[in-house]
Amino acid sequence: MSANRKLKVILAQPRGFCAGVERAISIVEEAIRIYGPPVFVRHEIVHNKRVVDELKNKGAFFVDEVSDIPDGGVTIFSAHGISEKVENQARLRSLPVIDATCPLVSKVHKEGQHHATKNRDVILIGHASHPEVDGTMGRIKGGVHLVTNIEDVKNLQVRDENKIAYVTQTTLSVDDTREIIAELKEKFPNIIGPDVRDICYATQNRQVAVRNIAGEVDVMLVVGAQNSSNSNRLREIGDEIGVPSYLIDDANGLDLSWLAGSETLGITAGASAPEELVTELIERLRSHFVVELQHADGVKENVQFRLPSEITDAQLDLASLRNRV
């Protein structure tokens, strides 16, 4: 393509890292600084290869199971949350554990647990085999009914139609979830649950941002990992609106043929994608086009989550030690 061809690029706002992801990355970095490498992280701390590779270079080891962690190894659970079984495996081995579960995921766990103590059947709206879903299902005693679509709701059988509740995975499509909730309420009029409030603020904000620019662009690019639930939802929203939309890991994933005949390109990034990946994508575009960059209006996020006490207490102890030296 000619480098003289103009391309207007609209950046969605907000995009990229959310507070839960920033917190999880900070937990790993601070654990390495405080305790020294290596630290051991069960599963990817967040779904992004660039983030994982950078943490590996700093001294993090990513493992599939707690059994892969050596005795005494500093253990970190990912932002997606873990089941009670996994937690107990670490506890039985007396591993020093730091839980990086996103506070919004922990909130869903507590809601589900509360409903279970009231002897309600708990329904989880989510995607099978996603780490967050596995963790949530493993936190609620008495079992959980997992539903992914309306057909699952139609086939759902519960013990008592007057004693049921639902919770949701935090990274779903707001529209799809709203439809499933409506179907649940039609089938079970006495069901209780939080509408779409369990879908995290960052997921909702990024979905709204895509909708806000979709009518102005010819093509949409979503920067994010292929196994990132919230990134996949962003791509699906673009497709549903009728804009050809593509999910790419980084600038190398761009196929220039997607932009043939296009004048305006929208770019967003999933909640676990660092801004540097967006910057690199724009630089690649600039090697092929005269890029006119526009930042869309949108929500300015200022949410911050506190680090766990295992980190903050150790930070204070370390600072105190240094002051005495």
C-alpha cells in the first residue's frame, strides 16, 4: 500500500488496562522486589503474552498447577480467581500465598456464596472452561448451574423454582448477558440477581466505547489475546454492528488487506492489553499510511484497587528495615 494514502485512526476511550489488571501486575512485580526471584504464578496472571513475558524476564515463573511449585515458593494466584480446592492445595503445603484475584471477581464469589447459604440454586452466566468461571464454580458450595446462552436456560432444571439466584462472569457482553437474564426471569419469575452489575465497570466501559466509534469507522481492530474473554467480546460487538472487526495480539497480527479501500480505522484494546501494543500498532500503520490520529471522547477511569496485605505489610517491613540501617 502507498505510504501516501491517508488513513484516519480513531482510538476508543477507554481502552487497555483496567484497575484489576494493573493491581495483578503490581502484585507480581512487588513480590519479586520484596521476596526476590523466583515467584510462582498459577496460570497467566492476566491474558496477555507481552505482560507474561515481561514478568518472566523479571523473575516470575508461570505454572499450571500448585503441585508444580517447589516447597516454600512464593505463590501468586491470577486475577481470574481460583477455586477453594486450589487454595486448599496451597494451604496444605504451607506455601506463602498472595491472592491477585480481581476484587470484582471476589465480589461475585461472595454473592454466590451468600445465595448458597440461603439454600438457593445458584446459576452462573459464563463461558465453560474460562479460568474465572472455574474459580467461581469452585467457590460456591452445593454446586452451580452454568448457562452460556438462552438454549441452556430453556434446558435448565432446578430443585425449587422459588429459591434460585444468578451471578455472572465479569467479562461478558452486556447485551448477551441482558438477554440471558431476561430469559431466566421469564422462566423463573422469582429468581434474584444483580441485572448486569456483576459485569465489571471496565468491561462495560470498553464495550460502550466500541459502540460509540463503530458508526464512524470502516474497520475495527481490537488489540488483545486470543484467549481474552473481554477482548473477544469487543471484536464481536464490532461484527454485530456490521463493522469488519479483527482481534490481534500485536502489530504483527495486522493483515493490511483488511484495510483495502478503508478510510477510517477504529482501534481499541482489551483490559489486559498494555498501551505499548497500541502504540506499536500505530507505528506500523504509519509505515504504510499517512495517519490522522483522533482520540474519541469517553469515560475517564480513575478506579484503583488496594494491594493485598501480604504486599503492603511487607512493603512497610522493608521500609522500616531500610530506615534502621
